[in-house]
Amino acid sequence: MKLDEVATLFNSAMDEIGHVIVGQIELVEGVLVALFSEGSVLIEGVPGLGKTLLVNVLSKTVSCEFKRVQFTPDLMPSDLTGHNIYDMGERRFHFNRGPIFTNLLLADEINRSPPKSQSALLEVMQEAQVTIDGETHHLDRPFLVLATQNPLEHEGTYPLPEAQVDRFMFKLTIDYPSPAEEKEILSHYAAGRNPGQLQGFEIKPVMEASAVLDIQETVKQVIVEDKVVGYINDIVARTRTWHSVTVGSSPRGGINMLIAARTLAACRGRDFVTPDDIKEIAPWVLRHRIRLRPEAEIEGSSADEVVLQILDSVEVPRS
């Protein structure tokens, strides 16, 4: 695949998803960039904003398999990964695959389950495989985990383990639609269309799953100059010494920033990464990888504000 084809497919997917999803441009862009970068996404927002609908529409647009798992306090790891079942007739075990064996996995309200169940995703998010009773089972590609969570101040939620949070390429936020966007959503229902069940919408696939794999290989051709690599390195290093941050980004944060910036550049129709690409990607990559000091949180600082402060403090390389 040629690089200019990536931008064409990206724009076609944005247009097709936009027929159902009203607004939320940054969210849709972030999810597509993560899919083309082979990374997972954590989406945070209150219930009812269309997170499940977005993943469903994405699976129709990309023409791949989609499964949804509702995380609850009694969910067991084997409910996700699957388990071995003994066949009395054949006198041997058969592996019964869990819902994790798909292309797009929606882990809905992931922080409603305790860490034991959440950790079932650790291996699959990092290596796209599951190990059951010593036997490794590989997942089909492309594979993408889209996990949703409610804000932690809501009752009945469990904070995600740091090791799992770091495995998400992006953390994206979804907010209430504007009055104009909400009116457009209501107009869908008034016209007899039901976005929740995709009734009245003819979603056309703009690419096959194999095209996503081609895109993931093609974006590796995007050029990242040494000065841009240094820019990424300076940003990540600054998160570890910033006065209001107690835990900074891991090296995985810098790696994901570079990979995602390549993809974003290709989706913008370029074969090279610019500092503006890094600035656009940085909040998605870093907001869940830094931990603020208690005094900063008491003063009302947020991770997004700190990321922007860090970006302003790092010298931008000149062209």
C-alpha cells in the first residue's frame, strides 16, 4: 500500500463513522490512529455518551469481528480468555475460546471489575496471545482493545493497576455533546432512525481487516528525523522531573508517541513527522502515564494541564 492511500482510507472511515457518531471528532480520530498503530485505547466518560456505539460502528466500517464484554464485580479471568473443557468421549481437553478472541474487543466499564479480572488483559494487550494451562493461543490480527471506564469518583469502581494502564497506547476522554450536536442526535430519532441499533443507517465497509494490516506496515515508512526523536525524548524526560509530578512516563510512552505520530502523519497525507504531530498526540499518550503530587491535585491541577505545561516548557525543534 502507498502512503497516500492511508490518508484516503482514514478520511473515508471518518466520513462513514460520522454518519452515525455526531461530533466527538478527536475521539474518532484517536481510535482510528490507535487501530492503525496496533495499540489499545482507554476511553473515559460518563455512561450514555456513545462509547459502545462507536466501537460497533467502527467494526462495521472496517469489516471485522467485534465482541463486547461487560465488566462486573463477579467477572472471572476465564470468562474473558476461555478455558479447557474435558471431553469424556474423546478423553481429552478442548479449549473453549473466550470473547477475547476477536478483532475489536470492547471491555465495557473495565473499572467495574476487581484487578484480578482486569489483569486477564495484560498478556493479550502486550503480545496478542493468551496462555491457558501452559499452552499459548495466538489471536488473529488486527486486534484492538477498547476499554471504557467511568470516572473514578463514581461508586463501585476499582482503579486499574499501573501495569495495565501503561499498556494502553492512548487514554481518550469523551464529554457531553454541544447543544447543536445533541439536537442532531435527537433529529436522528425524530426521523425514525435508531443509532443505537444502527436502524436507518447504511454503514458501508471502507476497508477489510487485511487493509488494516497493510496500513500498520505502510506507516512504518514515515520519516522521523533525529530532531523530532530528540523532541519526544525531551518531553518524556521532563515528565519525570516536573515539579507537580510524582511518577513520570515510562519508556513505553515515548515509543507509543513516536509510533502514533507516524500514523497521524500518514493519515494527514504526509511522509514525515512534525513537532505539531507530537503536540497533538502527547496528551493522548501521557495523560494516563503521569501521577500528580497530592498537593497539585488539591490545588485543582489535572494531568492534561500538566502535559500542556510540559509541552510549553520544551523547546520545539526548528525545521
